[in-house]
Amino acid sequence: MIAPSARRPFSFAVLIALLGGRAVGAQDFAAPAPPGPGDAPVLFLESALPAAAGALALDGLVLRWNGLDELVTRAVAIGFGARKTRVAAGLSQTGEPEVGWTCVALAAGAALDGAGLGVRAAGRRDRDRGALGGALGPGLGAEIGFGAWLAPSAGVKVWTSAPQVWRRGTLPPLSRPLTWGVGLESDPVRGWILHRSPSRGARDMGELSGGVAFVTGPAIAWIEARERPLRGGLGLAARARSATIAAQVDGHPVLGETVRLSVSFGAARSMPDPASAGTSPAPPADRSP
């Protein structure tokens, strides 16, 4: 029998053990949104994929991972663009002091006609004062990665993201391997296919996922299916004036549900634009161990 006082750290340890070696998203700026480049600063910080259009925007994000109250992420981010330049910065905190960490991230890049390229950098520090030492200091870790997207024709977009090309110090909570995706659009329906490469040291073939989004007025709804293990998720985002509210629920047969909520102010829609070509985004209804 596990004592009540030890249940939360134990639950967290089990979660990390189950996720070990599996290609999954990070826990710092995983906004509720389909995969691919989007306008929200949190999306830029998460994947290094710059927005097609730049404008001042502010994001707030709350996530509860796999139904664990002790594994909640809270994040804020700000981003802006001037001509072809895109910049974003954010701060997030995940978990309780005994098992959690704090992350600061920066992203910079450029978006040309039908193409974008970005770089992200993140630094983390364990919240536990007794954290073990590392190359950068006790409980300190850093990572650098890149992302790029291309719209070769109207209604088609391809992208790739490698958020952890370089790592130093304490290892990140979860590995983030190379991903690539293809998005297609034929209003009001959009679809995508995404492949996540195996995590470092893993012997599997990675993970394949796909989804479809439906746009109606200022709102967008999407569903997604993933393999290994087979699971799914659904999301909804709606815009009113300068604010966008988005929510997403991802199921897992073993680990439980992950819930993501976000609110964006300014030009950000918190919804990626998987397949639109050019630098001008679609209307607001267009779009996250």
C-alpha cells in the first residue's frame, strides 16, 4: 500500500516511466491546436514554426496531463512580427515543487512568401531545491531546435520540426524527436498527416497520426487519431473580436485524458493554418511527458 503523502510523486514517476522512449509532445507550450504552423506565440515556442503573418499577440495556456492534478502546466507567451521577422517569448511552470520544473523559451525566425524558418531555445530548472547537479548546474537544462514550413501551391503545406537538436545539462522531461507533416485544404475541410520519429534510443518506427478539421464561421473543430497505442483527440476553437478561446481533449487507454485550454488576444488565433499558401492567413476561423 502506498501512503497518501507519496501517491502524487509516485503517480508522476509511473507516468514518466510509461512515456519513456515514446515520441510525444513536450509539456511547456503544447497549445490546443492541430499540428503545423500557426499564429499563436505558444505554437512558435513549441515547434519553432513561425507564423505566416506577424502581429502583436498574447497567449495564456493551462494543461492537465493524463488526469494528474499534480502535473498541470501554466504558461504565458507574447509574440510579434515586423515585416518578415517573427519573435516570441514565453514562461511556463509544470508540476508541484517536488516534481515540477520551470521553463523559459525564446523563438525567432522569418516568414517569406510561401515559406518560413524558425529557431527556438528553451531553458529549464527543476523546482526541487535538492535537484542533482549537471553540466549547467543543479537541475538546469537547455535545448535548441529548429522548424521550417513550405507552401508549394495553394491548399498544400509541408513542415518539419526538430525542437531538441541540441541538449545540454539536465535532460528534458520528455524527448521531442524530429517530426514532419503534410496539410491539405479544401474549404471548409482541412486534413493532415504527421509522423514523429522514434525518440533517442528507441527501437520502434516512430508514430503516425492524422486528422481532419472543419471550419464554420469564426470557429474550427478538429479530430485526430494516433497510433502506438491507438488513441484519439478532439478540439474546438472560436474567435470573438480580438480574443480566441480553444480547448482540446486527448485520450489515452492507459494514462487517461489530457486537457488543454488556451486564450489568445491580438492577432493570434491559436489555430494552425495547415494548408493555406502565401503569407496572408485565412479568416479567424482558420487554425498543443
